[in-house]
Amino acid sequence: MVSQSSCEDIGGCKVKKLKVLIVNKLYYPVIGGIENHVRVLVRELSSQIDARVLVANTAFQTTKENIDGVDIYKIASVGSFKSTPIAPSFPYWLKKLKSDIYHLHFPYPFGEFSYLLAKPAGKLVVTYHSDIVRQKKLLSFYKPFLKAFLRKADKIIVGSPNMIENSPFLSEVKEKCVVVNYGIDARRFELTEKISKKAGDIRNRYGDRIVLFVGRLIYYKGVEYLIRAMKDVNGQLLIIGEGPLESDLKGLSMSLGIGDKVYFIGEVADNSLAAYYHACDVFTLPSIARSEAFGLVQLEAQACGKPVVSTNLPTGVPYANLDGVTGITVSQRSSENLSEAINKLLDDENLRKRYGANGKKRVHEEFIKELMAKRVLGIYNELVK
């Protein structure tokens, strides 16, 4: 057994627990898709491994916090460059926090570069969430380091087979890649009496034939095309989320003359989000770029029994929403295709129920957090045998 493992007394016998350092750019209470995923994974694994988390801080101060019973090391940051926090002492901490396994979540270029500098002993697991798409100048400089980093990985976890097939970087290291489905806390989306009442209140306020979008209002989400599609949809669009394009999108809905059926809800608390999913008739994810690597919100909607309309990106998006099974996938940047798919579902209750039931069943069978953690733990154990 590797020497760094911590020990736990159980009935007088010492049982080794793997030391695992989980590395990402940020951590809770910072909210984001990868940050949420990392926290769910850490919470599920913390009883079975000796887990610690290493991330950048949002200030020039190094702190150690205990969140959910896990030590979180937040390393002083001097700021961010291209959404990448720069924490100068990151390599030092990677070396200092000796572990059996280092589990890095990509993309975080400064984190991967720090790993190459620190060269810590132990196995390297990488969860490859997304290609770097928009920062082309950064990528041209970073590409050799990224390839070197992936070559050093002992195992690369991806959220869908689509990512392995379509990523220009993963195609060179296919033999190291393994698909582990993302997992959500399905219990958060159960239709309790309280959530049912909130959902009823939402429908009383906005009417029936509700179309829902949840996400940041940024370029690759394609909300512009969804708003244009609503010109030809007899229904109401609820947009949950904030972002830099909010003002432009509000202006677009007014200029199209549909301001009376496009509602910008803003941010919604976690304990209220399920009510909006249950209140809607159709959930939409109209993303237009590979930056949308999966779209966990699709699983959340499916956990509530809702059909999904999404786009046929070469990422995990159509893997999460199976065309003709859990919903409909349409061409990117096509408001016409979006409106046709939305109308088809709004006009056919039986089809909505069938797709919704299929999605809910698939989530509970393949995309729950317990199963995700079990598969990741299996990878850890396989590597240290």
C-alpha cells in the first residue's frame, strides 16, 4: 500500500484510507458548473477517502477552511487572466500536500502548469470537462504544456463519449480516457408538497405553456436564438440566470414585440429552482458553441420529468438529451428549428409525458451522484493496486 495513505482504526484493525488531493480553480461558495460538480463529488467521497481540496482564493490571502467536514486550501491569488486565477504559490502547495492521488479538474491552465512544475509523487487523475474554445491566443501558447500534462495523466475522466471522439486533445490519449457520467442529487428535485405549491404559484402567475431556460446569460448559451424563436411560439419563456448579455437580451425581446411573454427572473435560490422545473412544460438549452460541454441543467429538468429541447453540439449536450428519447435536439443557431421543436412538445401532452418519463428514468439509472462517486472511487482504487 502506498505510504501516504492515512489510517483509520476500525475494531482494533488499521484500515488505510487513500489520500486524495482534489484540485480546481475555485470552490464553494463560488458557484459554477464545475465548482458544483467538484463539491458534490467531494461530499460523496469524503467518508471513503482522506479528501482535501486545493483551489485558488478570490483574494490575496491563503486560508484553510473546513467545508462539509473536508479541509479546503484556498491559495492567495493576485487576480485572474482570461478567467484563470493566478495563485503564485500553487506549485508549492501541490508539492506540500502529499497524496496518493492528485485529481485535477480541467480546464485550469495555471493549475496544470503548476502540476508540471511541482512534479508531485502519486497518481494523476484528470477530469476533462471542456476544451479551451474561445481563448485562442492563450491556447496557442499553452498547447505544448497541455499535451505534456495529459501525457502524464494515469487516467482521464470525461462526462460523455462525445468528448473523447471530438476533442482535438483527447484523441491523442484515447487509451487513458474513461466515461464517468456526471451525477446530480436527484432528491433535490423530488415533487414535495412544498415544491408542488410553489410550482402551482408560478403557473398561476405566468400561465400555462411555459418554456424554461436556466443558465448564465453569456454568448455560448445561445439565448438570443431562443428569444427569436418565441416569436412563433404560443407560450411564455422564463429565463433564470444573470450575465453580461442580460441588457442586450431584454432589448431584443422588446424590439421583437414579445416583451409580454419573455420574463427575466434573475438568479433563483437552490431551494426554489426545482419549483420552476416542475412548473414548466418544456426545458430548453439552445447553446451554440463547444464551450457548452454537457449542460447539467438538462439532467435537473429530466429529474423533474420534463422534456428537453437542446442543440446538436459535438459535446456531451446531445448525450445528456437523447433525441427522440428524452427530448428533441435541433441545429445550432436556428430559431426556426427551436420554435418547431418547442411547439411540437407544447402541442402534444402525451409526447411530453413520454419524453419526461424516459428522462427521469435515465437520470435515476445513470446520472445520480452516488453512482458517479462509486465509479470515481473505483478508478482511484484501480490505480493504487
